[in-house]
Amino acid sequence: MAGRFSDTRERVRAVADRFVAEGSSPHEVTVDRLYAELKQGSRTTINDELRIWRRERARMDAQRAALPHPVLNAAHALWDAASQAAEAALLERRQEIENQREALQERLRALEGDLARARDSHAVLHAQITSQDDTITALRQELVEARTAADTAHAQVEMLSGQLEAQHADAERRLSRQQTDYESRIAALTEAATRRDATYRAEIEKAHARLEGVQNHMLQQVAEAREVAKRAEAALAKARERGDELAAELQAAREDLAATKAAGREREAGSQQEIARLLETTKSLQGQADEARQGEAIAKERLAAAAEKIAAQAEQLKAAEREKASLLDLLAKRSKMEKTGGLASR
């Protein structure tokens, strides 16, 4: 192969030199002309060698232009001699190639004889092979069936493998999405729980504060009501005592009046003033008794109002206790949810 490649390059140079010697300029020597003349080698090899030849030719032309005329003539003569020698070598090479071609043709004829003999042997072998056609056909059929079964099994394995990989990838994607979703939900629930916990704690603190305020207010009102009741009871007792005293005085005055009337009507004229005084005293005592009764009624009303107020405040206290218990129960449920969520996340 290397010898053929070198021979092609040598022939490119020789033919290009011949074209120039026949009157063509170096630029008129083209790849197509060389390829049509040589009838061998690739256009790439011819083009590469033609570029090298043109550069060398241009360098030689530049050198010839700088040489004296006698030297140039000598160089031309030498070049012509070299071209003739190259042409002779090319002709010699062509003769060698022709001799090789004839030798190859002779070898081909010998091979054709061998082929004929081989064909005769082949006929014998074919007769032997024909007797085994049924066995070979059966084996081939079995081989085809085995290959078909193997191809089917391989296709099924590939299909199942693909399905398994797809299912595995899908499961991993779903698991990743679920994990991300769970983490997001846990984070959201944790954040919401934290906010609710803060809200619940603030509400509980407010409820405690309100409850303490209500309790303090109710205790104060109960104390005030008890004080009012005590005062009312004291006033009632005092009014009752005063009423008893007035009733006793009234009875005594009546008895004195009766005694005075019984002692003698002879002193009636002189006792008119005393009677008037006693009557006036009696009216006064009667008025004080009425006022005592009114005070007793007012004290009873105040005592009933205080009792109602105490009952209402007691109901408010119970409602506040129920609200407190509800908030504490809600806080306990919240803590339980947080513990359950923490266990689930782990």
C-alpha cells in the first residue's frame, strides 16, 4: 500500500512535468487532468501532491529567474534529461505493471482450474449434505423456535424490567412527593400549632386574668353584700327592738290613759293638756313604729337584692370556671396532638 501511494505521487509529478513541457502553465495542470491521465489513486492524494509540486515549481521558477541565462539553459537541459528519465522510468513501471497483470491472469486461469475441481468436489459433498437435509432442517427449525422463544423471553424480560424500573422510579417520585408533602404539612401544622399554642396560652392567661378579676370583683361584691346584709340585719334588729320599745311605751301610754280616765273624769278638764300630750306622744311612737316597719321592709328588700346579686355572681364564677376547664382541656388536646405529630414525623 505504501509503495502504491509513493508510485502515485511520483506519477503525479512526472505527468505534471510533462504537461508543462508540452506547453501548459503550472496553473493549467489540474486535478481532473492528472486523474484522467493517471487513472489511479485518489483525488485527495493527487490534489495534495499537486499543491506540493506547484510550490516546488514556483520556488524553482523563482530560482531560475535569479540565475544567469547559461546556468538557466543548463538547468533546463538537466530538467529535460530528468523528465525524460522519469518518463522512461514511468514506461518501465507500466511495463512491470503489465507483466504483473499477465502473471495475475495466468494465476487466475490456474485458480479457475482449481475452482472447477473444487466444484466437482462440491458436487460430491452436496450429495452427502443432501442426505442430511431433513436433520439440518429439523435442527434449523428447532434453532429458529429456540431463538424465537429466547427473543420472546428476552423481550418479556426487557418489558418487565422497564415496567419495574418505571414503577420503581414512580414509587420513588411518589415517596419523595409524599415525604415533601408530609414535611410541609408537619412544618405547617407545627407552625400553626405554635401559633395556636401561643394564642391559647394568651387566651388562657387572659381568662386567668379575667377570672381573677371576676373572682376579686365577686369577692368584693360578696363582701359588700355581706356587709350590707349585716347592716340591714343590724338595722332590722334595731328597728325591731325600737318597735318593741315603742309598742311597750304605747301600751304603757294606753294603760296610763285608761288609768287616767278611770281615776276620775273630774280631772278630765284639767288633764286635757296631758291627754293631748299623751296622744301626741302616741302618734309620734306610732310614726316611729311605722318608720321601723318601713326600715325593716327596705332592709328585707336590700337583703333579697344582695342574695340575688350573690347568686348571679356565683353563676358567673361557675361560668368562668367552666371556661377555664374548657381552655385547659383544649391545651391538653393540643399537647397530645403535638406529641402524636412528633412520633409520626420520627
